[in-house]
Amino acid sequence: MRSLAMRKVLLGALAVATSMSVAAASAAYVPLLGDLDRARRAREATLELDVAAARKILDGADTSDTALALETARLLLYEGDCDGAVAVLSRPDLTNRPEAMDLGDVSRGCARATAGTLTVRDERVIVRLQDDEDQALVPLIVDVALKARENLAKDLGVELPLPMRIDLVRDQFTLAAMTGLPEEAAQTTGTVAVAKWGRVTMISPRATMNGYAWLDTLAHELTHLALTRGTRDKAPLWLQEGVAKRQEVRWREKEPLDDFPAADVVARVGLDKGLGVELDKIGPSIAMLPSAEQAQVAFAEVASFVRYWAREAGEEALPQLVVRLKAAESSKDFEQAIAEVSAADFQTWVKRWRGHITSLPKDLPPELEPGAMPANVKEIARRIRLGELLQGRGHARAASIERARAHALIPHEASVRCHLAESLLAMGDTQNAAPLVERIDDVYNRFGRWHSLNGLLHPDPSDLDRPFRFGIALDPLEPAVACEEKAAPELPKDAIRAAICEAARRMPR
């Protein structure tokens, strides 16, 4: 009873102290003062990624002008000078101001994360790396960034300014610290990249179990930057994400499983299962939806809708909409912009799109439905793990038995096929290994090693390099994939691939 009474006293004192501090803070709050019009113009230039124009506007600013000081900090963050932004935001006249608090949190997180990083620069792309061994990936990052930039200029009418800024980080904790995305949200939805503050921040493919589609992800995030620039950050979330999903593969040739499972079908099934979200009510970010299943359905919805709208409204509608959104000041302006470029308002297009996807067959394998889990998942996981341990100890035959049992339980899983093929190859059984990685139609998911094994066991004389390119685009730091299934010390003939292979061998995941 005594401890309970004491706890009540302490809680009461804390409540009083908190209310007093809140009241004091409210009373002490002073709005940003200074040349507000100049600050607005600087902010608009920064949001458009025109850092040179923003710098020109802010040059010679009065140091006592808090509005211009805040925009100076924003510009420094966009320029990649996180320490400089922290210094500005640490000024007594900016601390605890609501306008500066979020900016300060991100600037401090960025400053901590980029301390001691390796920066690779040229006049077109600046890449910061938390891990020096990721330097081998930079030539591919630069190549894809430039191709995506060219494609965005053609498709959206927006040219990203040079240099483009890309950060490759170790984990979701750093991704969250550098962008302001809550870490819990990143983990819940499996977020691997964010485009914000004038740059793309991505998790290194080294940090994930089996890599991920990191090059397409880069193109996706650069699309967000282009839309931010083209609309002055006024594009609604559904448009941002829908266009980004559309553009993430348009920088390159078509690849297997690019639209599998089809976004139209996933969207329809997700809506039928109650996992859908109204397009204009998704929230501040798909990454902040409460579950990975809802995020999957939301991505499918926006991708399906934008693809449908762009096709039906005509290819010129999208770049015209981007131009009009830049001048929009309200949701009414947005509605008018949609109607002007496509002869119907947003809600009419949503009804047409829903009618379209409802008319499609729901030919989605049950195991690919949002939220679906394979039957016997614990048994599958046990067989996979046991096979991995046995293979690691050189017991290929015993490993092949466990892996074959896992394959029988989940026959369309690409990784399980690769594990079994690995064991069979170690036994010299090429005949039974080859069919496992022969037909892409036999698998339901993209997996880097499936492609490298396909290139090894089913070489195509017309393009011997194609499967290895696909593999690198998915899992570049898995030694077998990076080295094109070659045994050390043999290296790929291509110099860039050889460097990636050496990096993968030096520091296996």
C-alpha cells in the first residue's frame, strides 16, 4: 500500500510538471520571423531539387532571420551536409520550434549515420557508402541512375538535376534515422529504400538474406524524387507510388516475372479480402500501413490504377498532370487538374478502374494471395535449415534428401529449387539439377541464384550473359551469383562484375 500511495504521489507530481512544461512551451512559442517570402522561395527551390537556385536566394541572409535560417538548414540537408544542418538547427532561436524539430531529428540521424562513410563522387552521381566493400556496386548504381533519369525525362517530362545523391546504408535502423521513417514501420512493411531530402537512401543488398531487386528499387525511388521536383512535392501518395511502380522497370528491357503476380489481380483479391485501402486515404506512406499484407495490396492498387489511368487517358496525360500539380494549391485544384488532362474526375476514374479489375479473372495461386502462408510452413523451414547445415558440413547427399522433401512441399519456391540443385551439383548429378532451374514459369518468385544456375546449366548461345545480369540485379553480393557460379579464383570476364565477385568473396554475407 505504501508503494502504491507513493506511486500515486509521483504520478501526480509528474502530471503537474508536464502540464506546466507544456504551458510554458506554449507560452514561449514564437513564430518564425524574418523575410517569409524569401524563405518560401528558397523552400520551393529546394523542394524542386534546384539547390543552386536555393543557395542563390539564401546567400547573404541576415543571421538573425529565423525563417531563412530554417531554410538554410533544409538546403544543407538536401546538399548532403548533415553536420552543417545540425549546426544551424542547434541555434537557441531554433531549438524546440515545431518547424525545426523534425528537420533536426533527421539531420542528427543523418550526421551520425554518415560519420566515417566512403563517398564516391563524379559530376553526375554522388554515392555515400557505410560499408567500403559496397564500392564495387557503385558503377552499376551510376549506370542505372543515369538510365532511369533519361527515362523519367521522357515519360514524365522531369529532368533530375545533377549530381544525383544516393546513400547505401547497412540496415533499417540507419534507413529510419536518415529519412525520418519510423523504424517499426520499416520493419513491419519490409521497407528497403526511401526517397526524401533530395536523395535516395537504400539498404545495401548485403544486409538482406537473399538480396532484393535493388536496381529496380533505385529506379523506383528516383521516380519519387522526379515527382517531388516536378510537382513541388504536391503529388498525392497514390500518384507517387503508382507512378514509381510503373517506372521501376521502364529503364530496362523486360524481364521474367516483371508483373507476376499481376498487380490487377493482387489488387482485386486484396480488395475482396478486405485488405484494400481507398486510393486517396492510404495515409502519409505505404511504409506506415499496419501490415506487410496491406502494404502489398496498396502497392498493387496504386500500380494497377496508374497503369490503367495512363493507358486509358493517353501517354501525354501523366506529364501534363505533373505540370499542373506544380501550381495546385488545394485538393480542388488537384481534382481540376485530373479532369483537365483526362476528361474525367478522379472518382470517376476510380469507379472505371474498379469495374475493370472486377471484370478480370482471379487467377491467382492460393499461395500468392496477400497474407497467405504455405501449408506445413514449420516443416518446410525445418527441412530447409537441416539441408543448409548438412550442405555446410559437406554432406551433399544427406542435404539433398532434406532439400528434396522441402521442394516436394513447396515446389514453386525458387530458393528451395536452388538449394536442391546446389546439393545435386555437389554430388555431380547435373541431370537432375538442370530441370530445377530450366523454366522460369515453374517458379513464383524472383531469386538471384535461380538465374545464375540457369545460366550455368542452360546457356543460351544468343545471349550467354543475360541470366547473370538478372542474377546480379537481384542478389549481387552472394558469391555464387556475383561470380557467375565460377569457382575461386576464376572471375567473370566483365571488369565490373569481376570486382563485385571479389567483394562478395572477401566479405560473404
